[in-house]
Amino acid sequence: MPEDEWKNERPRPRVLVVGFVGHQGKEYLPIVRENADIVGGVDPAPAAPTLAAEWGFPHYELLGEALEKADFDAALVTVPHSEHFPVCAKLLAHGRHVIKEKPFAVTEQEARHLMHLAQRADRSVYTLLQRNFNPVFQFAQENLARIGDAYWFSYDYHFNLADPTTGWRASREQAMGGVLLDMGYHLIDVLSGMFPEPPRVHSAFVHHYQEMRERRLEDLVSLMCSYPATGLAGSLRISRHNYEKIEHLCVLGTKGALSVGPGVAVLHSTGGPPLERCVWKGPKSDAVRSMIAHHLGHLEDRYYRQDHFQRQLATVRVIDGIYRDRLREQDELAEQCA
Ligand SMILES: NC(=O)c1ccc[n+]([C@@H]2O[C@H](COP(=O)([O-])OP(=O)(O)OC[C@H]3O[C@@H](n4cnc5c(N)ncnc54)[C@H](O)[C@@H]3O)[C@@H](O)[C@H]2O)c1
């Protein structure tokens, strides 16, 4: 049966939106509504009752209340990082699927715990990573083999925010990491889809603001990844306060190169001449729409679920490993200074 017909025959999933008043939650509301029935929203923010009334769904201040009163298949979770695990664990304990913002988890241990809870409940936990549904990144993935053996990548992702970070992202307890966890999760996930986990990663953590340094929340991170077995190496730079907003990935291979930026990916032959390009004019909401529809359409798909878990475990493990190495280095330095 064609995908569209099949989609039309399935009942619309019932979705609870958790953290719907925030930046991401609000962005997703119209798109979720296209694909599902929103049966309620949880958010303690003062603006929550008004927003829920405007959208015509019941508002709950606490998740426990929604679990008692609302009947739903899946929850869309867009809350600060420190709330991800407790919210997801509670949803899984009540037999609900989860579609959530990144990060899948903050540490490898937490990722494994979440996977265990999901498997025990036979429910999905899908992480929203829009680059996987962006035609430009899909082109890069599909054409990677055409550049021969990749031996170098370089990935830059910068925001040009003029002001210091505020809100939960400026709190160590709530953010649980700086730009590496927040913005870098997307990049590490893209690389997880292209290359194996890097056995060695050297990092430099840099701070624009003194208060972020004191809270151990990096404003900029530079990573050098090496894969001694294959000869591949690569570097990433991620920051919040650059002079321009930019995202660019370049991969060099023995037979060519790939260049990927927002809206355009180019496959080059060695030395430069472009062989093929993919241009995508967006809007971004199109990629978000297909991502949300895809996850809602695969809630019961155990194979897809397993693939997703393995990919997210790899992404979390890389980031967790970098933070752990950092802490170890700081402890060693403190010991030397003592
Ligand atoms: N994919 C992307 O490009 C992208 C962009 C921005 C944010 N994000 C992610 O989205 C998530 C939220 O970020 P944001 O920028 O929207 O934050 P935000 O502060 O704008 O929104 C968070 C919302 O969650 C609510 N909240 C807090 N604790 C809650 C709880 N226990 N139950 C229910 N609601 C709760 C807050 O009241 C707030 O309305 C984070 O995981 C972040 O990494 C992703």
C-alpha cells in the first residue's frame, strides 16, 4: 500500500506536549497539530494557560496530573536539559512513547538507563535532529562513498549572539554542559551518521564570559578527532558569540570532496570542479515537518527504534567522553598546582 494511503488509514496519534511554552515547544505546535491530535500540554510557565486556551487543549502544570487525566500515545518533550531524563523516565513508566529534543541523554550511563526503560516498556524514544531530514545533509550522506576514503573533515557551527547566555543555558545544574552539549550535539550526530566513533578526541574549551568560565559552561569548543586505524582526522569548532552565524562541513576524500552548508551541498572532484550539487531553499519547517511525521509514523517500529538508540548512544558517548577527559585534565592540573 502506498505510504500516503497507509498514513490515511492509521488513526491520528494523540500527543501530549511537554514544555510547549518554550522556544522549541512553540515552534513545533503547528507542525504537531498537522500530524496528530494534541490532547494536552504540560508547562509550569505563567503563560501556559493562555497559550493552551488559544490552541484549544487542556493545560496541566505538572506531568503527573496529565498522566492521570489525559489519554495519549506519545509525548513531545521540549524542556531544559536537566528535566529530560526525569520527564522521559516518568512517561516510559506510564507506557508512553517519547519524541524529544536533543540531547538523547547527557551521559552514556543515562543513555543506557533510558534505553533500558524504553525497552522494558516496549516504547520508542526518538530524538529530534532536523539535519537528518534536511535534503542537503541527506545528499552528503548518500554521496559520501563517491569521494573515496575520507581522510579529513572540518565542521564549523557558530552563532553570533551579542549578549551573554541567560536562562537555564547559563545554569550548570540545568544546562549540564555548554555549547558542546547544546549546539555540538547536532554536529556530533551528523558525524555519527558518516563515520565511526572517534577513538581519540582532543578538546579546547574556551570562554567569552567570566561567569560562564566560573560555571564551567564553555562558550566555544574546538575538537580534534583522530581515527588512527583508518588515517581519518577531523576538527570541529562550535561557538555562540562569533562575528557571523555560520554552519559549514567539509569532507576531503581520496577521490573528491563534499562541502555542505545551509541550503547547498556540493560534491567536488579532487582539485575542485563541482560534479553534482543539491540546493535546498527550505523553509526549515519542511525538514521539521518530515522529521515529526516520520517519528510519529514509526512509534511502533522496533527495528527503527533500535537503530535510533544505537546512533544516539554513539553520539552521547562521544560527548560524554570529551567532558570526562576535560574533568580528568582539570583534576590533574589541580593536583599539580596543590
Ligand atoms: N533543535 C534545535 O535546533 C533546538 C533549538 C533550541 C532548543 N532546542 C532544545 O529544546 C529544548 C528546550 O529548549 P528551549 O530553547 O525551547 O528552552 P525554553 O526555555 O525556551 O523552553 C523550555 C520550556 O520548558 C518548560 N519546562 C521546564 N521544566 C518543565 C517540566 N518539568 N515540565 C514541563 N515543562 C517544563 C519551561 O517552562 C519552558 O516553557 C532543549 O533540550 C534544547 O536543547 C533545540
